[in-house]
Amino acid sequence: MSRNFDILIIDDEQVILDSVVKTAKLYGLTCDTTSDVKVALKKLEQNSYRLIISDIMMPVLNGFELLKEIEFRKPDTPVVLTTGYSSVEHAVKSLYSGAIGFIPKPFSIEELSSIIHRGLKYGDITKSMQNALDQSVFYVPCPAKYYRLGYSCWLNIDSDEYVTIGATDFYLKTIGNFNKIEMQEVNESISQGSICTRFISEDEEFYHHLLSSISGRIIERNDQLLTNMSLIEKDPYFNGWLYKIIPDELDQEIEYLIPCSSDRI
Amino acid sequence: MKLISKIGLKLIIAVSLTTVLILSIYAYLNIAAQEDVLIEEVERHANQLSETIKKSTRFDMLANRREHIYNIINTIGEEPNIRSVRVLNKLGEVIYSADSLEIGTMLDKNAEACYVCHAENQPLEKLSIGDRTRIYKPDIASSRQLGIINPIYNEPSCWEAECHAHSSQQSVLGVLDITVGLQPVEKQIASSQIRVLIFAVVSIVLISFIILMIIRRIVDKPVKELVKATNTIAVGNLNYRIEYKSSDELGKLGESFNNMTKKLSDMRQQLLQSEKMASLGQLAAGVAHEINNPLTGVLTYSSFLLKRTKDNPELQEDLNVIVRETKRSREIVKGLLDFARQSTPKRNRVNINEVIERSVTVINNQLKLNRVELKTEFADLPETTADYNQLQQVFINLLVNGVDAIGSGGGTINIKTYVISLSPYGIKQIKQASCPNGHSLIDNDYRIEGMPSLKVKVKSANVEGIINLDPVYGKFRHYYGVSIKDDSDSYFHCPECDVLLIDKNMRCPECDSPVYSINIPNQGEVRGCMKQGCKWQKWESIDQRGKQSYIEVKVIDNGSGIPKDKLYKIFDPFFTTKGQKGTGLGLSVIWGIIDNHNGRIFVESQVNKGTTFTIRLPVI
């Protein structure tokens, strides 16, 4: 019998399952859990879910392999990957493989609920898009010559020396309202897959982390955004940029980015 | 161990054969000479005898008293060693003989006694003593004999004698032939041969014995020792050392063997260390993974409780501690993972004093436990851009090193910070350098004071070689692979593409020699005098910036100190003075961090007085 749940959680640790379920309940979300990937795949075929949260390091199938299976069975279900062995490499690989988010363990309730809300919103937008004729009603896709890390952080190669990064409109639409932006300082070094900007909601309930699309040293940041936050929502790809960065290893890291030109078929 | 080792046996055989060969040649020559002398003596003796007979029978011959002559010859012929005494006439007829049967017989002209004179068609009339002598064997069984003929010449008294037996026309009337046995000579020779043989055997035995002794001493013992050492090392005891000390080849072999085992032992130690580090990394990753799951439980449940107990401030306070401490644990685990993964540096504006204070709080307990008194003298420091965590690691490491050096007896550690202004001359390190075609001149393989040097090729009419220039601007600890004798025609070139690195528009203002010019990417060029020994160097774009501010931190302990011979090695990876206690990575990591920050670290130390580490960081 087919059932509908908001979230499917796959993790071999019971305490993780319980933690996520408890957090989800705070927002009245229904959860299905399993510690077995094979069971998870069966459940996927029977039931429908709005969001899947899965561990990366699991026996039989790891998170990335599971991601492929989900892509095959339920391509529109957003997936969030998590792991105890958190590294920027895992984060980048998760987003590159099609996960909509990556959350390192141990996470706090705020971090978890933020990513759950973002995931659900992502699912809602994609679902409405399928029924609509024009995508641009929902969000502005990034310019063709740009690159993006997952669906969230764009990158534009301005010159041989530096690149500009920012948040995609789609990402901004999924995080909803925020009234505070926390940014890194100029001269700081950041890594591809590490947190570069935090978007914080009014009551500090949600912390949305934007993971950087590139490693390098920040040479300039868009300080206008700190005072005029609506700028990023109005013009996310040009005036709403976040940082100018001298990349460390652009040639290698660009391998993990998706060209935005592939969005317009 | 065999009585005669194989080398010994081979040597003995070789030496014995040589001895035998030398002795044989010597004996042959010696015995031949001895035989010659003896035979000459016999010959002389026989000749004398024949002259005596000739003279003693002369009178009887002239008187034609044949009976008398016969008696004399007979009497002489009875002498044991005289084989025959006979007188032959010219026709070969035996006229007188000690052997009466022989009288009247004719001798063939080819007979031994006659052959000498009658070999030619015309018989010889005058003969030397050597020619008159003959040595022969009458038959195979008997010993050799020496015959000597003595011609009896015609003289006036012969033909004037009453018997008129000889005419005056004849020159030789006949011959007196005496044959003497050579048996005594042969006996003597034989005994000589035996003596030589005995001598040879005795020498061989003696030489073998001496060789054996020598080999035992200089080969067997060290080889035995080497074999023992090899076996010991094969079993795994890399601390075994060969005691044998000698300046010969085996001594050297032993020395290089010891050297090899030492290197092996060092390498094994390093391998163990890197394995240790690798497994530590794996362990860290594993632990992090395992710990992060329960931490997630603690963190979510405590924040969950926090949400549910908003109306209970007392409980909130306690729960906040749990949340805070769990987040701290999360950072610790993250640090562990970063350590295992060598995380990328994150630079921020930092105050070094603050970093030091935080580092001190981390190890305060350890300081107290070891009764280490800490004194700090902080100057007002400007902020600089640096990786907070990495610098904290540096100071914690240095403090822990200081505590370890002080040991259980207690002591003091002084930390001083201050700002200095230094002209870049003599300090600024050239980290990038290239030729006009863009080839890097940085030589990571040849370091001066730990910094990669600048590699240039020097070429002149007759020499070509490599010079490694000191990478510190204004310091001249260059390494000359070749010596530049004549500066006027030798120039620097790029080792890659041979392009000339000379500024043709300029001469050294101090000695008028040619000036080299090396391109520093984004920082102009460094010029310097080509002449060996001339200390002129100019880096205009750096000089223009004037003095630069540096923050210096001194960490001074009064611990055990580091011996001079180890001081230069302390920044090497895997070098440790703490034995099994240390990984040998701490100071090399520190060096790497400081170098990454464009800083320098120096060390001074005196055994039993203490060690001072000085860290210099640019204010940027």
C-alpha cells in the first residue's frame, strides 16, 4: 500500500534517525526511517517522499550510489547527504552528484531544520515547474557562461586573475526570507565546499549555509549586501554578487562545477 | 669453521706453486753450476794426472823401456776411480793400457776418444783442454765417465832416440787417454738435490703456516664478525655494530657496513614514524566518524530540550552548557580531522599576543604539573593576517617542547613579543625568480639555511658550471659549483635555456664588474655583482618600500638545550630528540607554517642552559 511521507531518513545509526524525526516533528512533518539501504530502495518504489536525508557511509550502497538509484527511480525527489566524516571533498562531491544539500554531522536542530525546509521548498518549486509552461516564473536561471556548484553557488570567470561567486536565484528562492547575511572577511582563504555565506532568518530559526563554488583568497566582497539585502534577490547574478576570489586551483575545481549552459536545452 | 678457510687454501696453493717453481729454477741453476764446477775439478785433476803420466813415462819412452811404461800405467790404472789409462798411436792402435786385453786392439776413429780430433777429415793437432775432454756413458746402467786425451807431440829427442821409432815428420806421435768415473760427482749432485727438495718442502710448510696465521688474523676474524653481523641484522637487530677496526679494506667494509645498518635503522625508524602518522590519520578519521554520530544525538536532543524548556531559565542555563560543550567537542573532532587531512589555511586579522594567550591556556595544566613558571612580556602588537589555528599550533608545540626540555625538575619559560623594523636587505627571501624566458631559477634541491636557492649557470671561455645563489636579499652565502677566476668574461645564464642574465647597461658601482639581473615575478628584478666576493646587490622595488615591520616572538626555556651537532637538524621531518616519545614532526610542521606565513624561525641553544626559538612574522 502506498503511503505519503514528508521525509525518508536513511542512516545506520538509530540516534540519527531519532534526532531527525524529533526535529521534523517540531514542524509537523511526517517521517519514515530505515537503517538498511535495500529497504530504503523498496520503500522508494512503494511510497512517495518529499525529501530524502541519507548518510554517505553505509554498507552495501554508499550515499553517492544511492543518489544514482534515486535519480533512476524518483528523479524529482530532493536528497540531502550527511556524514560523520565531514570534509569539503564530500560536500563538493555530494552537490556535484545531484544532492541539493550536504550537512556534516554533528548538526544542531537549527542546521537540520534549515536544510529540511530548503529541501522541501526545492521539491515544491520543481513540482510546480513541471505543471507550468515557463520556468522563469519560478526563478531566473543563471547566465549561460556561468558555472554552478549544485544548484546553489554560481561562479563566473571574470578574468585570468579572479572569479566572482554568488548565490543562484533558485537557491535564494528555496531559503525563503532572511534578514541577516554573514560573510567572510576580505583576505580570508576559503575552500570549495566550505561555508562562504550564512543567510539567517528573522528569529534566528534558520541558518542557511551557502557552500563556496571555488577555493581561493577573497580579494573583494560585496559589502552593499550587508546593508541592502534585497539587492541579492533583485539581481543575484550581477549586482548581487558575493565575493571576488583569486582561485587556487581553478582548472581542477571547475571539474566539479556544472556549466549553466546545460540548463537551457 | 674449517681449519683452513677457503681463501687460505687457495692462497697456500698459489704460494706453494710459486715457491716450488722458484725453488726448481733456483735448484736447477745452482746444481748445474755446482756440477760444472765439480766436473771441471775432475777434468783438471784428470788432466794433471795425464800430464803426470806423460811426464813420468817420458824418460822410459825415450829409452824405449816398454816394460817400465806398462808397469807405470798398470799401477796408475789400479786406482779405484780410474777406469782406464791407455796410450794410442796415431793409427788408433792401443799400445799401452792398464787393461792388458786391450793392448794391440785398434780403435775406430769414431770412438769416443778419437772423435774429437777426427771429426774433420784432417785431424786436429792442437786442442784446448775442454775439447780434449769428453763425458759419456759407456752403457745405460753405469754411471758417467770423463775421458781426457793428452796428445803426445813429436820432439827432437824422439826421433833422435836410439830406437828410431818415430820419424821427424810426424807432429803427433799418439795420445794418452785417461778415463775417470764421475760417480762421486753424481753422488754429490744427488745429495744436493735432496737438500734442495727438503728445503723446498720445509719452506712450503713454513710459508703455508705463516699464511694461515695471517689469514686467520686479517681475514678470518673480520669475515667471521661480518657474517655474524649480517645474520644478526637479518634477524632484525638493526642496532648491531661491528667492533672490528682496521684501516685495511675489510676494516673499511666493516665501517661502511656499520654505516649501512645505521642508515637502515634510521630509515626503518622514519618508516615507522610515517606509518604511525598514517595510521594516526586513519584512526582520527575513524574516531571522528564514530564520535560524530553520538555527538549528533547529544546536540539535537539538547537543543530540542532547550526549545521545550523555554519557561525554565534554570534548566535552560544547564542545557546551554551541554549545547555549548557539544559544539566544542564538534570543533575538537573537526580539528582531529583537519590534522589528519592537513586542512587549508584560513587567514584572518589576528593579534599574536591573543594567539599566545590562548595557546597558554590550552597547556596551562601541563605547565603547572611540570612546575614550569611562565613569564610573558607582551608589547603592543599590530594585527596581522595569519591563520589563527595554525599559529596556535605553533605556540602550543613550542611550549610543549619547552616543557619537555625542562623535564621534571621545573623551570621557567619566557615569552616575549615585540615589533621590529627591518630593512629588507639581509632579510627578505627571494621566493620566486625567473629568467627572461620565464624559466624558474628556484632550486629546491639545494637549500641555503633551509631555503631554496637560486640556480644559475656560469659560463666563460674555459669554464662552465652551476652557482647556487643565496636566496636572502643582501646575504652572500653562495655556493660556487665552479670557481670564477677571471670575472671579466664569465657571465650568468639560465640553466634551462641559456639566456644571458646580465644587465648590459650597468657595471657594479663598487668594482666595475658586470652585473647580473634576475627577474622576480611581480617584484621587479634583483641585480648583483658578478665578481666572486663583491658584496653588491640591489632589489629596487623592495628597497623602495623601505623598512618593514615584523612581529618577533621569543620563546625561551631554561631546559636541557640541544647539542650543536643536532641543532641544524631539528627542523627536519622525523628528527626527534625525544626518542619514542616524539613523532619528529612538530618542528617541521612549525617551520612549514611559519614559512607559509612568509616568516622565519630561528633557534639558539646551549646544552644545560636552554633553548630560544625566535619567530619573525611580517606585519601585513
